[in-house]
Amino acid sequence: MHDTQLRDTIQARTVELIGHFVPLKAQGKHYVGHCPFHDDTHPSSSVSPDKGVFHCFGCGAAGDSVGFVMQKTGLAFPEALHEVTRLLGLPPPTHAQADATTPLAHAAECATRVFTQWLWQATGAPGRRYLQTRGITEQTAKQFRLGYHPDHPTALLRALVAQGVSLDHAAALGLAIRTGGGWVSGFRGRLMFPITDARGQVRGFGARALTDRGPKYLNSPDSPCFHKGQLVYGLAQAREAIQHGGEAVIVEGYLDVLTLHQAGLTTTVSPLSATLSAAQLTKLRSLVKHVVLVFDGDPAGQTAMTRAFLPVEESGVPGRAVTLPATHDPDSYVRTHGIAALAALIAQAVPLDTYVLQQLATHYSLEQAGREVLALAEQLSHPVRQVLFLQQAEARLHVPAGSLSEVLGIGDTARQRLEELVADLVRLIPAVRAHLRGVTLPLRNAHLRAVVRRTLQGAPSPDGAPPALHRNEPIPCHERDQ
């Protein structure tokens, strides 16, 4: 099936496709249903069969049918297109339409199978011993497809070549390294964590050292197949539970994810590092009502949680924060105190903005905390969110209301717009002029003040209308601010 033919076929079957996820009812030329992207009590989502698009009049979600599947499932376009063809019973996309990363994905899948086999053979004893010390069961290890790479320079390469994998493709995933003498494996002597997309397709690897040699963790390098800032570890295993409960618990480490899943908290995922990105949160947005950050209790973990404030805000996903004791990460806390204790902390999680302001107020001087607040607020793209955050900060830091807003210029901007509105009302509505005649309005803008004064004094324009509000009109010297 050609590209244009596939696109037209999918568009013509938009109602059928979206109907797999949302019950739809005909209403005139359109179909309506409850929107799956917000708490929709009345059907507010409309599907147009003719145009092949959907639109929610409640939350604003919109797009074509493939875009709907992407938002609903958290899949990237190539995976979503495959899912669409599967749901509609269509032939898979042609090579031109298929994921350009297919050779890399094939290499990743082949390596995962090899690593998994090695972990459960005699050669994988070091990996199994480590998992045992961390309390990870065989069932959990197999659920997440953990593996082991023995400390051998070429064993993996030979296994991959035997399955038709190019060493160049293996190198793009960090599995092979070219040296002066040829090729060697890149993750030798490590426990292997396959990192998948939301559909479960392996995209890259995290590799933990089991000795003191080299960095504790290595990840696959960025490639067309693997983008560290866009993938969420454990999402394939957690997606159904997250969608059912509307909450995702975000932790820092792979082992945190394994321990919490094993203990029954199956909504747990990780951003692959202490840095959480808006792109990763976007993967969760269609599945959750909010996310809960449970980072390590040490200063580095708490700093990482503060850094997460901006990507959480920009993603539009409400965020909450849990503070662990300084000596614990989620894994150690659950193993020491049990999952019920962690669940109690999660139930008491505070909004992330509240947490950030508490951290600033506790660990910084008033002046420095104010500077940090202004730096954060300046990076918030939504002006209403800026104002609300600054108001919270003023109350938390016990500074005069409106002071931080004025420093950032938000107060001046809002006041200018208000003064322009007042001036327009005075000019255009006789009842307002009658009510305010004889009153001196405390307008800061000298030009607007002059226009309003002349209007209230009844000074007509040449055509008898109230004086025009020309923003660039020169202001007489005696009317300017002193």
C-alpha cells in the first residue's frame, strides 16, 4: 500500500479507529464522545469523518487520527502508525513508511535476547548474584528482560554477526566499539537493562558495572533509535496501571523501578537519569492526571527534584513531590520500611511548586531565594502561571504582595493593560464618563492620564467625539510624569 493510499485509507476510517478507544455517537455530520484526555463529564470531543480529524472543545486536544493514537498511547509516530494499521487490519507500512530505525531496533532486540540468555546460564552468575543482593527476583528480572554481558571482548559481536546484525548498527547502540585492532564489545562485565519505548520495543541499553572498574552506569549513545531525553524506563510495563490509576510515580534509577514494581507499585517509571525532560513528561500526559516525583533523599536528589519544576510546568502535567529521608533512595526505603510506608508518603505528597519554594526558603538567604524565584518565573511560558507562582513565592518568603511581580515587570504590564482598558471605557461609554466626572484617576501612564482628563473635562475632538486614544501622541511637557 503506497503512502498516499495508506493515509487516505486511515483518514476514511477515522471514526472506526478512534472508536477503538472512545465510544462515539453520530450527531449530524459528526460523531461525539467523551474526551479521553481530560476528566470529561459531558461528551465534548467531536470527530469529523470527512476531514479525518478530532477536536475536544473542553481541553483543546486536536489532530488527525494517527495523532489521536499517539496522544492516547504515548507512542511516537512510527510506532503509532504500526498500531493504527494493526487496529484497522491493514497491511503494515511499506519500507518507505516504516520506522527508519528498523535495523537498529533489530540489533537491539537481538542483543537483548543474547544478554537474557547469558544471565540465566552459568556465565551470568555475577549478574544473578548482584540481583540477589538487591532483592530482585527472577520473575521481576524476566519481566524487565534484564541481561548480562560477560567480560569478554568479542563474544557479543560474534553472536550479533551470526544473526545478521551489522557491527556499525551495533556501534550506534554502544554495543560495539571500533579500535585500532578491530571491534570490541562496549558493555563488558555489566548487568544490562534494556530500555524500551511505550510499546516494549528495545531502543537502547543501560549497563551497570559489577566491579569498581569504569563508570557505575553507561547508556547507549543518542542515535536515530535511542534518545535518552525522550524515553521513559519501565513505561511499557507500567502503562496499563498508570492509565488505570491516573498517576505515575517517577524515580531516578533502574533498580528503584524494579523494586517498586516488585513490591506492587506498578505505576513506577524512571527518566533514565536525574534529569527529567518535558518530552518524557509528554509521553505520560495522555495517561495521567498527575505525576509524583520520588527522588533520592540526598542533596543531589532533592536538587534534581527542584530542577524538574520547569519541565513539569511546561509539560502541563501537574506534579507532586515526596521528600525521603536523606539516607534513603526509593529502593532502600521500600526494602527498609516497606511499600505501605512509601505509599503513605506518596499520599501526603505536596505540589511541586510548594516543594520548590520550601527548598528555597530553607536553604537560601531571602535575597538569593528571591533571585532564584525570579529566574524560575521568567522561564515559565504561561503568564498566568507566572503570576500565580510569584504570588505563592511572595507569601512563602514573606515579602510584600506584588513586589516580585513588579521586579519581573509582570505587575507593570498588567497595570498598563488595565489602565488602557479604563481609558477606553472613559472615552467610549457616556455613563462611565458621567460617573467619573470630577474624579482624578490614579493612572501611572502620563499619556493615558492626559487623555482621560481631557475626556472627563469634556474637551471634544474636532468631530465632536471624545479625544482619540493615540498611544504615540506626544505628551505636553506639563502633563508628563515628573
